[in-house]
Amino acid sequence: MVNNSAGAAISDTISVEVAYALPERQALLTISVPADTCVEQIIRQSGILQQFPQINLSEQKVGVWSRPVKLSDKVKDGDRIEIYRPLIADPKDLRRRRAEKAKDEGRANKVTGGHL
């Protein structure tokens, strides 16, 4: 514990969550770490890499509360670190295919793509 200028105690540890989800299985782990611990260290200390060996931190993106962060970033008490799975399909490509299908089925204007 450290005291701030008003004399109140400030904890030098923080509590954070580490989350990862597959369609059939999810994990949300809570871990206490020193306040200056970076995202990558927290993920490694949480044990989630042992539960999900397919996680590859050099390829997969991570975030805090749905905002992308770097593995070297620091977090605050109460933050949730999320490990994102790779996309299985390009969202733009999927939208384009749905629009083409709607045009072909007559549910959208063939010129503008707008609803009829």
C-alpha cells in the first residue's frame, strides 16, 4: 500500500478480468496484478493460455472493453481484457453478398440497392 497526498491508502494492485470465448465455450477470469502490469503479462498470468492453447497473441487482437489495445498497454482497476478470435469471413464481403441476393430476389432496387 502507498499513501497519496491526502493520506489515504492507495493499493498497488488492481483487479482485472481476462475474457475469451469460442462458440461452445467461454472463460472470464479475474486476476489481481501490480498496477503497472501490461496487457500481455496479465493474459499470461491469468492462465487463459493454458485453457485455450489455440490463442496466438502474436496474431490475435486484444482489447479492453471493446476498444483495441496493444499488448504493451497498461490497464486500470476493473478493466476487462478481451482476446478476439480471428474473423472467419470478411464482413464487407458478407454485406455485398446479402445485397446481391436481395437484388436477385427482388427485395432491393437493382440500380440503387435500396429497399423497394
